[in-house]
Amino acid sequence: MADRLTPERRSWNMSRIRGKNTKPELLVRRLLHAKGYRYRLHGTAGKSRLPGRPDLVFAGRRKVIFINGCFWHFHDCRVGQHAPKVNAAFWEAKRTRTKDRDADQRQRLMAAGWEVLTVWECELKDGSALEAHLVEFLGARQADALQTYSRQAHSRKAPPAGS
Ligand SMILES: [Zn+2]
């Protein structure tokens, strides 16, 4: 992807539209929808609003997913750990606050019996790894298990090696 925005500028742009169908969020939603998972958006379960308003809520499974930008949420990766030279103290303080708030919200969700997964922007590059990660967290759907079984039973190719 050719773009001339610095990582911090790009994440800042994303943060401004957070909660409004960001590109990473749409990508994850499309993937899950294609796999047959159904979810609610933006932090509601019944009448209650969940801490941090998670991007995706799987109320029946009592699981939630956050999709976080690496820079903004201070991820432990190259983009996340990049320190802007301009306004360094401002960014450091702002991102530290965001990270602390994320941890607090996660604690509150877990205390209320929710399982929490954070999907990082940097994980979106590898679609198959992301998919495996999501399925592992959510648990396979029964229909998927049956489909996989019948695909393998009829496949001309050898089934993939077990992981
Ligand atoms: Zn990252």
C-alpha cells in the first residue's frame, strides 16, 4: 500500500473515526460474517452498554472483540512503539492514557464474565493467521465443523497437515 502518511498520522486519522466502521473493523467483520458468525456492533448486549464499547459483541458466547490501531493503542510492535519526534511528550501521555484505559476496560469486562480478544491492526496483514486466531477465540461453529468434515471427505487433495 503506497501512502505518504506517517504511521502516527494515519493512526490519528483512524482514531478520529473510531467506532465508525474503520477499515480494519470492516475487514474483520467481513471475515467473520463469511465464516457464519453473527455479532452485535459497538458495545451493546441487551440493554446494557459494555465497558469500552467493544467493536464486536458475541452475546451468546459472552465474548467480545476489540479491533485496535497499533499506534493509537500503543501496541508492542514496530508501528505501536514508534515514537514521534514532534510533540513526543503529548503523544506519549495520550497513548499511555489510552493503553491504561484499555486495560481497565478489559478488567471490567472480564470481571463481568466476558472473554476479551484484541485484534491489532498489524495482525490484519496475514489473513489466514487472523482467521485461525478468530476461530480459535470464538470456537468453531457446528455447521463449519460439518462442512469441513464433508469437504475433507470429498477432497481430491490431501487434507492440510494438522497444526
Ligand atoms: Zn501492532
